[in-house]
Amino acid sequence: MRKVSLLTAMLLGTSSLAHAQTATPAGAAEPVAEIQEIIVTAQKRAQRISDVPMSISAYDSELLSQIGATELNRVAQITPGLVIQLQDRLLPGISLRGITSDDTSPASEPRVALFQDGIPITQIASAYAEMFDVDRVEVEKGPQSTLHGRSALNGGVSVFQKLPTPELGAEFKTGIGTYGYRQVQGVVNVPLSDYFGVRAGALVHKQNGYVKDAESDNSYNKIDARAYRLTASYNPEGDFSFDFAGTYDKDDTDSGGAFKSGLFLPLNQQTGAVEGDLNFWSPTHIGTFGQMPAAYTDREVLGLSGTARLEINDNLSLTSVSGYRWYSACQAGDIDGTPTNIIAYEQCNGGRQYSEEVRLNISDVGPFEGFIGAGYFKAENDLSVDLGSDERAMALLLTGNLQRYAPKGLTNNQIISALGSKAANYKAFHLDRKVQTADIQTYDVFADGTWHITEQLETFVGGRVTWDEKDVSLLANTPLGVSKLTGKGLLITSTPGGVAVTGDHSSTLVTGRVGVRYALTPSVNLYAVHGVGKRPDVVELTSSGRTDLVPEEKLSSSEAGVKYRLFNGRLQGDASVYHYTYSNFQTKQRVDGVLTSVNAGDASATGFETQVSWQIIPDLSVLGTYAYNHARFDNGAYEGNQFRNSPDHKFAIGLNATADVPFGTVAFAPFYSWQSRVFFSDDNDRTDLQVRTPAAYSDTKVDEVQKAYGLLNAKLSFAPESGPWSIDLVGENLLDRKFIVDAGNTGDSFGMPTFVSGTRRTVRVDLNVKF
């Protein structure tokens, strides 16, 4: 019998891989294997994904392996509505149905919930993790605050590590590839008794960056990562069970972000020679200067979670989910994107959080099932930002004179010459510093219930009340003395006396959902749901000590969809339509040179999503996804603008084919994803919204946009007839499509935007051994 490797995918969650075969009598036609449904826990209980009345995509470990999902942005490529812009590991941007989370402020509230083994990740600087030994990924769309807390304003992404299994075993993987790619990982699974087991894994991942240095063999946005995983399960024959998951990730490289200027050419500071061009992917030479540390990225994240379950009786069970998370994430580098000493940065995010959720699950009480519960969350976050600048370069920049030398620009010595005798009046290095802290406590009570009115019809309703308390502080000063240009801070306005100012705020949020599911046939489900999600008031301290409140955001969403599983499970998928309105949309805008949260008014979106997977024959399966999301601002200065990081159209298509060859089996899995135009700021880089004083600060060119593009990835695998090993040839961005993942940034405020390159074509070979 031929071996079957199914690249299944999706349809609202039918994104799982299956190896489902039955024995075939001699001479009979070989049956086509069905696609096995993945079991998800989005509604706080184990369910078939086709029975969950919400838009959800889920992917098991085998599918993640087949599409080469070593990073979460690979998952986003095949997920309708999900976009991840991986600028670097410190600053990923995560967008779901047009709503983006990427704020690094200690008091920020995510709009898209992230969970690691059931524990919330509330700070974007701690969101990235190496994806290895992952059991499954679930992506839930639409307001899910009832199920996952207020952070799930418009949905959430959950990652679950593999738990121990009853069999003793080990897995080993190593790979080499282009751009200096090297990876080694190993996992061991040890059952210590009939009811207790542990699973441990470790990974080392190194890779050069995609933008090379023009004066050395260095590169930018390099990877030097280590990751460790530990899970344990205690599951005796009784009413109690306990699962533990621990994750630790560390990134440590000698390069900062790959911010490259789109205004000035890279110049050799010694000779004045041009070393490159303005293309965002070509070599440059950027770094720090003065008393700033050399460019680096140093990031550590520790996550611990424990889930206890107690079966009280046939109808009641109690679940407790406890979590602890600690992180430290620092990066230094060049922020103006040129070799000239203008502005350098060092940013450090850190903090710890504690969480506890207790839930009583109710099942089979007549026609009712559901849960009630309570939760507590505490976070202590901090952020420090150092901005170092050469006052001589700033003297030209702040008056708009430096920009006039574009595109060639000036070297450090040429700037001094241009200033003449005035150069001696300014410092070669000035330092502005800002330190923010936030202590956050939240208390939740929640409930959700489903009533099975008939065998075909059910309705559900749920709600959550959240009490929120925040204490925040801000300190801004000039550690090396005031600027000789301004007599005070240069790039950051100092707080009075250079000491901390404080503020606090409390709020209450009520969110909920209501919906219905109807089983048209045993294989086709219809559903409709309306939900309300909210994001609390943003507490923002000004340098004067004033506490400003940006009012709470409110998202009201309605959705209807169909889920199906046809032809004996060989064809499955879903389709949904939705519309939401958004009140008090908070965005970032520079006011008098300071990046500030502002209320951009109301917005709305209308969309359609579909996913389908089809097992055509035992050796061939195909998948396809499509998303349409028309997300626009409805009023104010941004009226008609497209949401940032939100393509109107997005699709993916892939297949998996297997064939017997001498000595083994070959599998081939190509995958192509495409998305339409995206902007990187809510102003859509409109020139009329970027008229500044002096005029040289104004942005007169619409270039902070990524036009439509597609990526082709593929995986070719060989597994012998017998033996514990297999080998993979993996290619990503095989057409070498050049694209950006971010644009604008701090330099844009001075009329000199920077650009960050996306991934380039890479090829690697992986050897897998399993015992």
C-alpha cells in the first residue's frame, strides 16, 4: 500500500494533518483517506472544530512541519485574516481582521490576544518564540473577550506545546542552509510511570541577516537563538490531573534592527564614497556612536503554566490555570538609517506577570452546558529608551538643512565643515532618556452557556466583567546635561526637575457574545454570532505630569458562517461573512515631535473568509484559503484610509503529493501565498497629513507602502522504507520577491523615513531522526 501524507488545512479550523487509512482487500480499489478533524479548546472544552460556532483556524504539529512553520509568521501566510509583520524579534506586529497589536508601552493593552499554553502574553516585546515541539496553534477571530479576556478585542492566537506521551522516545533534527542558517534541536519523551511523564527539548538556531553590511562581513537582524521546553503530565486513574509547561527563549546577537534610510545614500565616513544605493535590500553600514553601546539584541523570555483539573461528578469539573511570565528584551542600533552619526537608540522592555483563572465547567445538565469562572492578572512592566544624538548633525537636521543634501547626504566631517565655527558650540554626543513603568491589576468574572434546544439547534450567550487598575510613572531627563541646541531635552521632553511623575486610573469593562448554531445535516453546520469587545482607556502621562486618558475602544461585530465536512471526510472547509464597527480607534501620531496616542474616531470593516481542504486521492491533497477585509476609517482626518498592516485581499494555495520510489517515499509540498497592498501607518503616507514645519520635515512622497506581492515556499522530503530518519529540502521565498515589513519609523518625523526588508530567498536541508 502506498504511504499517505496529507497536507490538510483549513476551513475554519480543519487545518490538521491526517494519516487515516484502512486495510484494503487484495484486488480492491484503494480507498481515499479522510481528513481527520482537529480537536480545539477555544470554548474552554474539547470540541471538534466543525462544531465550534466561531471563525477559527487550527493547525496540528504535522501540518506545521509540512509548511515549514518554524515561525508564527509562516502560520499567518495560510490563515485568513491574520497578518504578522516580523520587523525583528523585539517588535513583531500582529494584525487580525485589520486590528493590529504592536505597542511596546508598559501600560499598553493588546488588541489581539496571544497565549502560550493558556497563559496570556500582554507585552509584544515578549511575544516571539521559537516554534518547535508545538502540538497545535489555534487562531480565533472576532471579539472573544468572554472566552479569553479583554485582550481578545478582535480575536486571539494560542500556541500549545506537546505534552508527554506514554511511549519512551527521542527526536533529533539538524539543518544547514543559505544565509549561514544552522539549527540543531532535540526532544526526549520519558514516561516515568503509568501516570506521570516528562518531555524536554532544546534548540539552537543561528542565521545571518538579509541586509549585509557594506564595510564588513556582518549583517543586520541576525538570529542567534536558544530555546528550551519542558512539559510534564500527572494523570492517575482518578478524578484529578495536572499538566505543566515551561518555555525559555533567549536571543543574543551583535546586530540591531535593519533600519535603512530611504532618503540618504550610505557613505563611507572616511572617504565620502557612496557604498550602496537607496534600495531597502542592498548593503549599508549603520551602527551606534558616542556613549551608546554597540549594536546588539538581547532578549530572554520565561513562561511557566500549570493546569489542574478535578472531575467533581459526571456533570461538574473544576479547572485551574496558573501562570507566571518574565521577560527582558533590549536592543541598540541606528535609528536614522545612515552611516552618519545622527540618532542612535537603545530600548529595553522588561517585566513579570502573574495570572490565575478558576473555572467551573458544566455539562449534560439537561440541555445545558457551559462554564462560570473568575480570574486575576497582575503585571509589572517597564520600558527605558535612550536616544543618543550628535548635536552637530541635529543642528542641520532640525533646521531642515541636512535634508537638502539628499540623496548623497554628508559625512560626519562634512557636517562639521558645513557648520564652520558654529560646530564648536555643540556637543558631539547628547543623550535623552525616558523611563516608563506600569503596575497593572485586573479582576474578572465570566460565564458562558449553551442551550441545546433541539438535536439540530443550539443557542449560546456569554459575558465578562473586568475591573482594571493601573499605576503608571514617567521619568524623562538628560543624563549628560541639557542640549546646547535647545537648553533642555533634544528628542525627549524632560519631566519637571528630571524626576518621575505618576498617575493612576481604574476602569470597568463589560463584554459579551450571543449566537446560534444549526446543524443543517450531520456534516453541515450553520452559525451566527454577535460579539462586543473593548479595550480599556489608555493612560498616558505627559512630560508635564498631566494624565491624559484616551477613551476606551469598542468593537461591535456580527458574523455568520457555514462549516462542512463532505464526501466521507475528504472535503472540509468553512466560509464566513462579518461586519464590525469600531469606536474611539486609538492610533499613534506625533504631536509637537512627541509620539502620542490620539483618538482617530470611528472605523468599520466588512469581510469574507473561506478555507477548504480536499483529499483528492490517497497521494494528493490540496488546500486553499481566501480573505477579503475592507477596513476603513469612517470620519476624522483619516476618513477613507485603509487600516495599517491590513490587506484588502489575501489568499493561499498549496498541495501535498507523495509517491513511492525505490527504497522509500518522496513527498512534495509547494505553497504559494499572496496579499494585496498594505500601508504601515494609519495616515496611509498621505502627503496632506504630513505637512510639517520646517518644510523639510514634510513627507512629499508616498513610498511607505508595500504593493501586492506573493511568496512561493516548497518542501521536498524523502523517507526510507525502513529506518528512523528522513531528509527535507526546504525553500522559502523561492522567487526571491523583495518586500518590506515596515516603513517610516522615527526618521519619518524628520522627513527621512527608514525601511525594513523582509525575508529573501532561502534554502536549507534538514535531517530528522526519530527513535
